[in-house]
Amino acid sequence: MLLRFIKNWTLPLAMIVGTVAYFFFAKIPFVAPLKPCVNGIVAVLTPFLIFAQLLLTFCKVEVCDLKPKTWHGWLLLFQTCACLALAALLVYCPMNEVYREVFEGAMVCLICPTATAAAVITGKLGGSASSLTTYTLLSNLLAAVVVPLVFPWVEPHANISFFAAFLKILSKVFPLLLCPFFLAWFLRVFVPKVHGWLLGFRDGAFYLWAVALAIVSGQTVRSLVNSEAPGYVELLIAFAGLLTCCVQFYLGKRIGGHYQERISGGQALGQKNTVLAIWMAYTYLNPLASVGPGSYVLWQNTINSWQLWKKRKTEAQTEA
């Protein structure tokens, strides 16, 4: 009974665990000496979890099954245009620091690629996991190209040129997002035993994502608690995260619905790799902008939890 409860409510439980863990390490005196060690582990663990999630997801995909569909193109076009529009607004329209942080938070939420666990959620909701995985790869490719181009444009640094910043971000983002795909393909062709072993972790990407979600939840709470920005600024950035979340789930379902893939379309555009988004915002933009994707964690997982609950309720009524 307990295991079933944990499985059904993995996402909200992960957020609660992350929040409680932050206050445990931040507020209990005798744990304080461990904080530097914990921070170091988290810094290494975050990119590892992103890489591992993608690897497990791409191991399940046959290269011949990666067939781009028309709705994939429309969603990619929306992500690109929305991100570039906000970037142009930030660069060419004078605005105070508050609005810059709000728009930067929204921009990261828009360009961030699809979450690796989205395929698992899509399968649980009755959508096409293979079609969703194809979009996950495409959205990661898009982010690997657009992020190094746009972020140095939006947040230029006086001590580094645009081209140098582009290469620096590209060198970190591109391998993290695309190497898992090539490694999965290499293992499938040349080391099938290892590939088969990885396939045995059926829901591995989902639970790795839950661990990452707990870490991100703790980091988000830390950013909110330690931020010197006024509360209304954080609320505005969080509202931008809510707005982008609702818009993307809605548009994804509408566009996917036209091609009989409503569930896949909604999850593809709406469910984001927030671990990656927070890392990108904190590293390459104004750190406060990370509150946007940080709040997106709450919004998207509230929607996912509601969708999974609704699906279970429908199945229970059908069985009855």
C-alpha cells in the first residue's frame, strides 16, 4: 500500500523531500559543517542526472523509429520564435531590472527542452511515448544551438566577447544534451549487452528525474530564501513561469490534437527539463531568473499530478 502511494505521488513527494532537505541542512546547526560537501556533490550530481536521464530515454529508441512529424515542426517553431521574441525585447527595449528578470525567467522556460521523464508520463497518460521521445531529441538539439547563440546576446559580459561566450556555453550544453543520444546509439550497435542491461531500468529515467526534482526543489527554495530581491519580484517571476507553463500545455494539446496526438503534444511542449533550465539560468543569465524555471517545477508537476490522478480515476470508474 505504501509503495503504491509513493509510486502514484512521486512528483509532489520529491518536491516536499527537496524542500525539507534544504531546511534540514540550512537550519540545523550540527549539520552545517556538511554543507560545503553537500553543495559540491549537488554541483556534480545535477549534470550527471541530466546525462543519465537522457541516456536511459534514448536507449529505448530505435534510430529508424525517430520519424519527425508535422506537429513536431510547429512546436519547435513556437519555441524558437517565442524565445527570440523575448530575447529581442530584452536587448532592444529599455526596461528596469525587475522586468528583465521576469522576461529572462520566461525565456528560459520557453526554450528549455522537453523533460526526459515526459515520455514516461506520456505513456502513463495513454499517449505515444515514441513520438514524444523523438521530440525530446529534437528539442534538445534546438536548445543546444539556440541557447549558446541567444544567452550571450541577452546577457553580454564585459570581459568576454560574444563568440567566446558562445563557444563556452556550446562546449557545456551541446555535449550534455546530445552525447547521451550518440552513446545510446553506440551501445546499441557495439555493446548490446550493456545496452540491454540499461533497458532493464524500465522506469529509471522517471525516478532519476524524481531525484533531480528533489534537488531542484531544494535549490529553488534556497534561491527564494537567500534572495535580496523584494518579494513581489519573485512573485512576478513565478507568475511568468505559471503563464508560460499554462500557455505551453494549452498550445501543445491544441496543436497535437489536430494530428490526433493531443496528450503527446501537450507533454512535449509543456513538460520541461527544469533541472537543465535552472542550471542554464543560474549559470548564464541573471541568477534570479532561475526562479522562473524553479517555479515551473511546481506548476508542471501540479498539472502532471492532476492528469495522472484523473487518468487513474477514469480507469477505476471503467473497471467498476
